[in-house]
Amino acid sequence: MTNTQEHDDMQSDEKPKKVIVITDADSVVLHKKLRMGQLVCNSCYIALLVVFTLNYFINDNVKLATWLVSLFPLLIFIPGLLKPKHRTYSWMCFVLLMYFLIIIPLLMSSWHWSYWVMTILVSTLFIAAMMTSRWLQYWNYYLSTKTQNS
């Protein structure tokens, strides 16, 4: 078998690429979902920063270094949240997994109210960031197809 023949055989075995069509009616719903997702993300993000800060000021056993280490990974995402990019939300999901792995053992060892609030906020922020990333990708695709067609 020649090299070109192998290449032709591989192309015939590949699945055809799925073309995504977003209509103007779909874009209205998509934009509403995107705005709601960004609102939930921003609200949970700010609330999580506030809870970490309150936990630092209320508890005497939380050190300044612990507070800074808990805030720093989240503060990195501020520029990406101000100018929304889907990769910011995707990377935030990866960082939130780290928070989830740290907070759950703390919650199971001591049922303190702040750990419950952190768990709920991290879980909500993870789901909202994951969905917002997807909706933002679709929205950017829709905008790019609108400019190409115009």
C-alpha cells in the first residue's frame, strides 16, 4: 500500500465534523444563559473571597500565610473575569478542584459553618464556571459566524 493510499483510507474512516448552527432565536437564549452564568460565577467568586477573609478575621488559629495562600489562586482570575474568556472559566474549574479537595476533609473533621459555606460556594462556582465556559464558547462562535456572514 502506498503512502497516499493509506492517507486516503484514514480520511474515509474519519467521522464527518459536526457543524454547529446557532440561529438568532437560539442566540437570545444563549445570551441569557451566558449572562446568568456570569452573574452566578461573579457572585460566588466574590462570596468565596469574603468567606475566606471572614474566616481569617473571626478565627484566631488562621494565620496570615494561610489566608494569603487560600486567596492567591483565586485572585489570579480577576483579569480574565473582567474581560470574559472561556479559558479563564475552564482554568478556574481546575483550581476549584484543589479547593474542593482541601475543604471536604476539613468539613468532615469539623462541621463548622464556614466549611459548609465554602463547600457550597466552591461547588456552585465550579458548576457555574463550567457551564459559563461552554456558553461563552458558543457565544463567541455565534459572533464569529455572524461577522463572517455579514
